[in-house]
Amino acid sequence: MGDQRAGRSCSPFRYAASVSGLTQFHAAPGVIDLAWGHPDPELLPADLIAEAAAAALHRYGPDALGYGASAGPPPLLDWLRGHLARIDGRAPDAGELMITAGVSQGLVMTVTGLTQPGDAVLVPIPTYHLALSILREHPVRIVPVATDEDGPLPAAVVATADALLAEGVRPRLLYTVPTSGNPTGITVPLERRRQLVAVAAGRGTILVEDDVYRELAYDAPAPPSLWSLAAPGAVVRLGSFSKTLAPGLRLGWLTADATTVQRFVNGGLIDSGGGVAHFAAMVVAELAVSGAYEANLVRLRTVLAARRDAIVDALRTHAPELDFREPSGGYFVWLRLPDGLTARELRPVAERLGVSYLPGEVFTAGTDVGRDQLRLCFTRYAIPDLVEAARRLGATVREGRVSRA
């Protein structure tokens, strides 16, 4: 399957052209902006979702529009348990799973519910910058942990946690994206996952596993999740349909030990809302049980793998000065600049030449790491645009090197 735009001319569902300011994405005219970790709008299955919404209303009537069950609707929870068993090797028990309004809400609930003021949250550096934004809104101490090409270093986790304990600070959580991670694209190998589970448990640190890219593995299935490898209570795992269906659904899920899940389910946020995203959950349940979810996912993986291959090949051709490792899945390529160039200083040159990116320093929790690194997202644009973006980025690097000479 090639990288083709979705045809809509035969759709029975009609909708207007994009409205300015309606979505989060914006880019300067003429700039191929690879800073945004967004899907291509043409790959969002609007017609499938419309059909599933109609089916959910036909099947459940007004119950699809009322306040929902606190943990989430049983049709989606039942499907998810079987689905997670297939893609991760371990099915959560009924009490170990709940529906969330995406990973962000799951992270907020976890930090709010499982930390106390002054606790430390460990974060591998670099890490997802918007998770850092969420953590900064809580009275916790954000503490960086060193990484290598395979992810967080277990020895660094031990040393950091022990230093905090010696200060009388509880290293309560360790947030990580171990599968096709944001921003690096790294997938932590199985043995390293086992080590991380062991060292975190030994320090009383709960792992918070952002598992949003698990189903976007392009070369081979992702390794087992940290949650599936750990004892109950050691990991809170966050998943989402934002990457596999559509971010506007604001629908995700959380697996943890039954005590933690019940604590979240009984909390005021869930109780006052009658669950979260109830109608979206009913729609996704219809997609899932009909087989449309899996069919769409196969199509999505095929298109995105082709885009990954295209930008990797184009970078090697047009920007050979950049050092990077090909990601095995997810949305991102993480690159290192040559000759002391910094990504933030170079970005105005890049945008003048018609390409943009996110500088690496935004992912590093205020440390000096990442100044010579940058993140590209390859999912929003079609292959010709990605090739042109790589060409422009190569020209940017060469101009930057000449300017420093």
C-alpha cells in the first residue's frame, strides 16, 4: 500500500473544509513543520468513526449518551482485555483496567493520586516534553536520569533514587516512554525492561509507563510492557487511541493493580462525570468488535512505515552530516547536529529555508543535554513533503556550518 491520500468523494458523510483555528496545529506559510507530533488529517478515519457512532446509537440508544460506568463501558473494557492479551501477552483482570480521557488525564490522575508534596518524579533525559509540563503543575521534584541508546540506565536509576532517599526525599515515580519513545524513537530492549522493573521495585519507585506507541511498531512486535513484566502495584501503564484512531476522541486507558485502579475510579473526577468520554468509548467499542479498528490499524502502520522509510532514506541522502538511529516505530526521528551547532540557534535558518523541528533542549528538564539534538515528526506529511523537508534540513546544516567557520 502506498502513501496515498484517503478518498472521500463517495462518503455518505459530509463535512466542511478545515476551519482556521479549529485545531491545535499551525505552521508558517511555506514551511514543512516537522515539530508537531500530529497525525496527517487525511489518515484520520472520519467515515469509519461516523459509521460507528451511528451504530452505537442504534444499538444502545440514549444509554450511549448518558452518564457512563465509572471504569468505562463494559463492551470496550471486555474487548480491551482480550486485545491487550494479544498485543502484550498478558490480559488485565477486570479490576485492573479503566478508561481515561487519554494519556494526559491518566498521567494527571497518577501524579495527583500517588504522590505527596515534595516527592520526586524521576524522568529519563530526554523525555516527552508535555509530560514534563504536566509534572511541573504538581508539587513534586522532577529529577533527571541518564539514558543511553537503549533507554534509561538502571545504574542511574539506582544512584539517583539512593541519593534522594539519603536526602529524605521519596523517589515515588519514574515516568518513561519505553516503546518507540518520544522524542528519541528508542524501544527499550527486553532485558533492560526487566532491569528497570527490578531496580525501581527495589527503591519503592512506581514506574509510570506511557505505552501510547505500542501498536505503531513497524519492523517487529514491541517487547512486553513494563506492566506485564512487573508485580502488581509496581507499574501504572497508560495507553491511548490517539495514535491508532484519532486524538480528538480524547480516549485512552490505564492498567494498574486493582487497588490503584479502584482508587482512581472512586475519585471525584470520575464520579462527578459518570466515567470519562463515555460516548467516544461506545463508538470505539463498535469499531473494535466489528474488526474496523484492526483493519484501520493495519492500513495506518503500512502508510506510516513507508513515511518512516522515506524520511530516513532522504536524510541519509540529503543530510548525511546528521547522526541518527532509525526508529523501529512511533512518530519520531531524533538527530544530532555536527560541529557544535545548536538546534535552537539553527532553527531560524531552517525556517527561512522552509523546514522546522523541535530543539532537543525542550525534552531535557532544564539540563544541558540536547542542545545539539532535534526531533522530527514524520507522520503528518506525505512522502514528497518529507523528502523535501530532508533536503531543506541538509541545506540548513550546511549553511550553519559555513556560518560558524
